[in-house]
Amino acid sequence: MIKQFKQLAIASSVAAACLGAAIPAAQAAEEQFFMLPSYRVGPYGANGQSFYGGFIDYLSYVNQKGGIDGVQITWEECETEYNNAKGVECYERMKSKAQKAPGPIHTMSTGISYALVDKAAADKLPLAMMGYGLTSAVDGSVFPWAFPLVTTYQMQASAIIKFLKDKNAGSLAGKKIVYLYHDSAYGKEPILALEAESRLNKFDLVQIPVAHPGNEQGAQWQRIRQEKPDYVIMWGWGVMNMTAIKTAQKMGFPRDRMIGSWWAGSEEDTVPAGDAAKGYMSATWNVAGKDVPLIADIEKTVYGAGKGNLKDTSKLGTILYNRGVSAAVLSVEAIRAAQAKHGKGKAMNGEQVRWGLENLNITEARLKQIGATGLLPDVKTSCDNHEGSGKVKLQQWDGAKWVVLTDWIEGNKQLIHPLFQADAAKFAKEKGITPRNCAAEAKK
Amino acid sequence: MQFFFEVLIGGLLSGVMYSLVALGFVLIFKASGVFNFAQGAMVYFAALSVVGCMEKGAPLWLALILAFGIMTLLGIATEKFVLRKMVNQPPIALFMATIGLSFFIDGFAPLLWGNEVRPLDIGLVDEPIPWILDSYNIVVSKFDLVAAGLALALVALLALFFQYTRVGRALRAVADDHQAALSIGIPLQHIWALVWAVAGFVALVAGMLWGSRNGVQFALTFTALKALPVLILGGFTSVPGAIVGGLIIGASEKLAEIYIPPVLAGWFGGNFGGIEGWFPYVMALLFLLVRPEGLFGEKHIDRV
């Protein structure tokens, strides 16, 4: 009996010692939490599937490589169905979990981003809007918590004009360009920039809106046929893109004179359109393909270990998958930048991650280290420039894949930046916000 | 003038596409008095089933048969699990049930077949007919003409079915009064299952044409939105009404989209394009005020 008691006591002591050792270790494990208000069902589910698949695969990849300097990444998805109300609901549900150590929030929706700009600022949670969202948030003095990273709708529109100008021996004078757009905040964002470009480059701009969801565009394309434009720039999303490409075919408008925004330039838009899409062009802030070393390594490492997020591995290397990876790369780099300043190996709080996003410096050399050369442009952010790049490439659909036509093209900064700075100043005045003094902060 | 006719013809042909979706609504309403909110979802499910079967290796003809089988099963299941429990319930309860059904199909269809946007090639190219373009400089699409032909054939077939067959007459009796129809020995359950299967067939035809034009994707469910003003105009119980309503809505929304915004812009400044999203509804609303039962709808008279 005594012997049994002794054995039990020893066993209990060993177990207690083990537990005692384990508990502090568990407490010490640092984690950075990404809330992901994503969409995988609903009208734009196919697009969200690829984007968030790529995003999560990169987070898994980083974890498999040891985390962000030892800090493991965790995440939770919440289905928004690309619906603003559901997006806000997801945000409210997850924000308390994200409060301690948040990753940048990516909604992949201009509408949801608009709804979250003020909330995220109040909750001190950084909001990323890579390639979408509120253009005037480039001005970090007014929008410290919002980051329309890489490039904005207005800079993208300007870059497309630059591309067309180069195509026409440096002048668009006397040309006619139709701007066919989704009649929503997303579609209306670049109008200011296109009007400014039209005045500067003396081309005729005809604006034609398409009512949501854009699955019927007969009247719009009849008008385009009547206008006889030299080019059509299209700001579409989802079913609108394919309908536009097919209706252009029906009206006999050449597809190689149509240029879509980056939301109108994925395989989801061109593959279902079949032969009608051949020759169609679009802007993009990331390239497609698995020949980017990082994408190939994700496939080998993450999918090799059976931890891939997507069942359908044919999505790997598509435009939207690579965009999800690119968005995750910048988010992780922001946390790395924050750690470099505030302590390596520690989970970063909202303010620290915000600082990281505002002090990104992703050079060509850094992209090479990550294995992302050519995947996305170099990015350098600051207090007064939350965009950090403003560059896009132009690509063309050859009937089977996207072919890159140009190097990175930067929009006309001198023309476009004052536009959103004025808009940001107006916003600050309306809301009674005192803008930060970026120059003074830079000196500190 | 040539441009006016091009817009008019384009609008009329688009209207036929709306009519195809409206037909499904009319069928179910005519036979059961239920406004089937799930018709748009059925169009999506039918088209998705065709491409799903084709991805599994079935040729188009077999995929069509299989998809029709799936839609028939859906019809039988709807009768058995939803409608049978709700015999003689107020129309609003049945309407609510179809809203539930619509959300169920929206969620179930992609679970079954995946939610990727997929092409559907039915061998029809959506290109202008060269000789019309050369002779009159008017764009008329081959695809639109075939779609119009199909819709008209379908209407003729359904009109004959309702008017001249025993089942058709039974369907009309059920629509008038569930209990009275039951009391004279009409098998309500079979009739309802049958009409849902026929509506599934109409959804399949609509799904094939819309899916071939815009790709098979979730947005096909939005086609229902295009059918609502058509129904208000044409009447909920009239098969020819669905066609006439579709033609009026299609032509008027296209003409409105082209000719009204410049006038409004001249008066108020700004851009008023994109009105075709709401214009048909305003038109239907105005029509509703004048003729609530629609152009061809049955006038409802109650004894006091």
C-alpha cells in the first residue's frame, strides 16, 4: 500500500513538474492573429476563394518556416458574401480577438472597407485595402489606420492612360476613350483621375455606367458602337466583366482595345468568356504564374505537407491566388518591420503593426530574398504616402493565359496625388480631424 | 433612326431572355398560386448541374437529360418536404417557404458542384449576323435570335399544355382552389410535383441560355430580378403575358438607358446613366397603379 502510494506520489510529482514546465511555455508562445472577413460563397465567391486561399497559404508557409521571427500566425475566417452588413458583423465578432496582436485586416471589398475605415481607426486596428478602397486614405496624416497599399484606383487609371499614350506615339490628343464602369463607389473612384487625364492629354472621355450586377449590357454597348471610341477602359467586377467581354464580341468591338482594371483581369473573367476574351487587356499589380520562386515554394512546402488551403490546386499561380499571396507578403513584412523596431520575436499590437505598415520598405533586394521578384512592385510607405508604390503592369489574355506586356508603369503622381490630398483635406474638415504633422514625425 | 431601331431590336431580344425566366414564375403561380421566389436560384442550379455533369465527362445532350432529372427530383422533394405540409395555408406562408428554398438552393448548389465561374458552350456564338450588319448597319445577334425562337416555341408548347391537356386543366383547377380541387379527386401532390418539374425544365432552358452568355456563376440567380417587372406587366398567370411583358420591359429599358440620361444631364448636369437597373421597376409600378392584374392577368373578383 505504502509502495503504491509512493509510486502515485512520484507519478503525480513528475506530471506536475511537466505541466508546470508546459504552462509557462504555452503562455510564452507569441501569436499574431489575422481576422479574415473573407468570402467564398455568393456572387463573388470564386474570386474570394482564390485570393483568400493564396493569403492563407502564405501564412501557413511562414508558420512552417518558423513564424515571423518565432511568432506564430493564427487566423480566423468569417464569411461576408461580399455583403457590407455581413462584413461589419464579421468585424465586430472578431475584433476583440484581434485586439491584442492583430494582423492587417483585408476585406477585398471597397464597400466593406468604406464601412470599416472609421471603426478600425476607433478600435486601433490597421485596415489594409490593397488595390481597392478609399483612394484618399493614401494621405496617412488624415487616415492613420487605413492603407490603400501598392496602388489605388486613381493611380491605376492614370497608369492605363500612360500605357495608351505610349501606344499612340506619346499623344492621345483627339482620341476618344469610353470609361465603362460598375455604377458603385468602386466604379466612380477613378472618374476624378480620368477627367484630369482627359484635360491634360486632350482626349475625349465618355462615361458609361452599368447598373449592378451588370449581367445585361446591351444598351451600353450599343452606345459604345455609336460613339466609335478608340479604347474602352472598364472598371468591372464579377459577372459584369464577362458580360462586357461577350457583349463587345456581339457588337464587333475589338477586344484588344479594351483594358480592364485589376478587378477585371483574372482568369475568372477570361476563361469563362472563351474565345471572346482573346486579346483583352487589363492592369494588374501582381503577375500570374507558378514560375515565381515563392509560389513554387509554397506549392512544394505547404501543399507538399498537405496543409494547403485550396482543394482545387489548379488555382495556384492564378492572378487572384498570387494576389492573395502578395497581400499576405506585405502584411507579414509590416509585422517584421514592426518587430525590428519594437522587439523581435514578440507579437505586435495594433499601434505597432500600424507603424510597420507605415514604414514598409520592400526593395527589389528584399523581394528577391522572399522569392517574390517580379510578383509585385517595390513598396515604400510613409506617413503621407500609405500607397507606397502606384505601379501596375499591363497584361493581355492570349486565349489560355495572361501575358505580361509591360514593365511596372507608375501613374502620373504629380497629377493624381494632389487630387486625393485635396479629398483627404476635405474629409478632415468635415469630420473635424486635425491632420498629423508628417514632416515633424519624420524628423523624430 | 437606324440607331433607334438597333436599340429597339436589341431590347426586344433581351426582353425575350427575361421572359424565359418569367415563364418559370408564371407556371408555378398558375398551378399553385405560389409566387416562387426560388426561380432565380433554380436557373442557377439547373445551369450548374449541366456544367457539373459535363465536367464529370457527360456530353452536352446527356448532361441536359441528367440536369432535367435533377431538377425533377428537386421538384418532387420540394413538394414532399415543403409544399405538402402547407396545403391550404395562406399564400404569404407559401411565399416565405420559397424564400427559404431559394437560400437553400443558393447554398446547396455550389456545395454540390463548386462555385467556380464556368463557361458553357452550347455551340452558339454571340456575334452579329453579317448580312444584316452589312445591309442595314444594325447589330442583330445570332444567339439572341435563337434564344427568341426557343422562348416562343416554349410558350406555344406551354399554352397548348395548359389549354388542351387533362393535366393542364387540373393544374388550373388546383390554382383556383386547393381544397375544391382535392374534393373532386385531383391528386394535388402529383400535380404540384409535376408543375415544379416543368418549372425546372423552363429554368434549365433559361439557365442554358443565360449561362452560355454570361458564364455559369452565382450571378445567374440575379436573373430573377429581371423577371419581376415582366411579371407585374404581363400578369402572374399568363404565359403569353410573360412574353409580351418581357418584350415591353426589354425594349423600354434599353431605349430609356440610351435616351433619358442625356435629357436629364441637360437639365440637371451630371451623369444619369445606369438607369436600366431601376427603370423597369418604376414602369411596372406605374402599370400596377393602372392595371394591378397586369396586361393578361386574370381579374380577381370576390363575392361579397
